[in-house]
Amino acid sequence: MNTQRYSRHLATLMERFERALSQTGFDQVVISAGSLVIVAEDDRAYPYTPRAYAQQWLPYDVLPDTFIIFKPGEKPRLLWPARQDFWHISPTEPSGDWTGMWHLQPAESLDDWLPALTGRTAWIGPEHPALEQHAKSVELNPTALKSILAYDRAYKTEFEVDCLAEANVCAVRGHRAARDAFLGGQSEAGVYRDYLAASGQLESTEPYSGIIALNESAATLHYERRSFETPSQHRTLLIDAGAKVNGYASDITRTHTTDTGRFADLLAGVDALQQDINAAIKPGVKMTDLHRKTQAGVAQLLLDHKICSLGVEEQLSKKIPQAFYPHGLGHLLGLHVHDVAGHQQSPEGEVRSDPDNPFLRLTRTLEEGMVITIEPGLYFIPMLLKKLIEAEPLHGLDVDLIEQLKPYGGIRIEDNVLVTATGHRNLTREAFDV
Ligand code: GLY
Ligand code: MN
Ligand code: MN
């Protein structure tokens, strides 16, 4: 880790929180990382992910029952869980250069510090049973404060960009292994196993459940099965899978095919369209405009590849590209895969979605420091095509050709892109290029 970058990151967070607390009239904030939750009163817990507002402050994977207290003008306080419990791993005091920037305090329980809090206190994170006794001075997840903090999360610090870039490097190792496993004839479960091993992850530590879809299953956008069955033919692999570094996620999709004809050409076409859209990224550009440009690009591909005989404008007016590309172009990326505040137009919380494209998760104008995904797709989704053909008799579609392409499922290419002062930096292609 680059300690200087972390130090500047911490200074930025302290500034942001100080401003937000003063605007909302709080003296301090307690941030909870969350706790383990037991499954069905039995012998294991649900996979744990630290709450983003806690993870954001710390350069390691934050443990359950960690709390942060920030009071403007003071060093932030890290209450680390100093449990004495011979059944489980006992947490040790966090270490590293960065700890000098903090006041570290071991805490076995909230009773060690909660009663001593004075002043008007905001609490960010899940409710805690101990809070009830102290509820008079603590406000749980105040909306005004959280909306200011959420809005700011879109602007990544250099430290955060480093984490996101590293998360791309880890995921790309997995993507390479997955492609090899596909070409080697593995099942979805086999491809997934190789992905996890090569990217250094367990299923429980992925930023989201990796999508590993062979053949027609690539037409299911969030295909969740990972079959152990080996298909007789390996036509397509669509893999949408990421990794995490200090809580920051990568979210990468690649599509591979063994085809050398029409589907391979279409795949090359979607890849070229994706790079075209990437090239347009710079501050001031509207994501809604890029999304429309992508829909027009999909229409052009349908025309070029003789899937639809109608011109681009006519296709758009009949919503034909939307049947092949029904999701949004991308979203903010950070501690959450679909990072917060993509529709939020101001720190005060005004939200705006795109009524024509309800699945587009990002309607903010692009600004320096944002990290976004760019993920166009083109799929043969039987239920959407059937609906389109029934609703629009003059569809211009070559239904025989579509039947030939359905067994390939679909295509998605997804990169993670940083908006820079003058353009962009593609964290994913940079990782693949190494
Ligand atoms: N991995 C989910 C998405 O691409 O948004
Ligand atoms: Mn994805
Ligand atoms: Mn995505």
C-alpha cells in the first residue's frame, strides 16, 4: 500500500465528514462495520461483508464488530474487536505505518465506549442492541447526512483508484484461467473453480456472485446456476466476475466463443462498439447519452449482421435494439459493485432516473474521479424476442438467423473505467494488457 496516498485519502474523508456533520448539526459520527449473522440458529454465519462506510476508512478487510468514531478536530478512533474467545480466531491489533494516523482502542464490547459518548451523535450502520440504552443522544442513519456522504463516494481518491485497479488485476488472472478452462472443455462449475483459484478468492469473498454461463445460458443476464454438467459442445462462455481489494470491487465481463463464423463476427462487433463507447468518456459527458449511443450501436450491428433489415432510426423507434440489449450501459463502481448515488443529482439527495431506460443505474453527468462500468451487450433472449415479434409485425428480423444464433446465448463486454481530468483510464484493459 502507498501510505502517502492512504494518508491523503484519510484527509479527504475527514474533510468530507467534517463538512457533512457540520451541515447536518452533528458533533460526531459512529460508524459500524456490522456483525456476523447466524444462519437459521445453527452452526454457521452468513457470508460477512463489512459495511461500506466503515471499510472506506481502513486499508484492510475490516472485521465484524469494528467501529469507527470520528469527531471533527480529533484523530479518528478505531475500536477494534479485542475479543477473548478460544472458539474463534482472536483478532489482533491492526498494524502498519498507517496506524499512526489513528487512535487505536481495543474494545471487547460497546459498554467500553458507548456510554462515554457525549454530544449529538450520528450512527451509520446496522442498529445494535446496546444502542437502546443510549438512544437519547444517538440518531440512526440520518438521511440528510447519509445522502451527502453517498454523493461524495462517487469521487474516488487516488488510494481508492489504486484499490480498484488492483481488484482488476486480481480478477483478470481469474478471467484468463476461466477462458482456458472453457477452451479445455470444463463445465460451468469447473470454470468457476478455476476462476476463484486463479483470482485468489473464495465464493464468500467475491464482490458479487460470479456469473459463469455456457452456450444458451449466456442469454440469462444474471445466470446463477453453475452446472457440473459438461455440455457436448462448448460454443460460448460469458463470464461476469470480479474481485475485491480493501473492499473495492472490480466488475468485469468477457465473452469467449469457439465459433469462427457469424457469432464470432458479432462478438468482435460488440467489442468494437464497447471500445467506441469507452473512447467517448470524459468529464461533462452524460451517461444517458452514452446509453442511447450504445442502443444505436446495437441497432447498427443488427443491421450490419443482417439480423434486422430496418435502418437504425426505425429500429430505435420500434424499440428493437432494446430487445437484444435490455439492460443499462453501466453504473458507478466502488465499495459497492453498484455503487451508491448513481441517480443522485446533488448532495441534498435529489434523484433522477431515465424514464426511457429504467435499468440505467447512472444518470449523473460524468466527472473527474468517477469510476464506472461500461457494459454493452447483445443477447438472444427467447422471451423478449417472442414479445417483440408478436407486438411489431413489421420488425424486419431474420427469424431463421436468430434461431441459429440462440444456442450461443449472448454477448457482454464489461470494463471498469476511471474518468480523468481530460478523458479516461481503462483499468480493465490495462490489466489485460500486462
Ligand atoms: N455484475 C453485475 C453487473 O455487471 O452489473
Ligand atoms: Mn458485471
Ligand atoms: Mn456491472
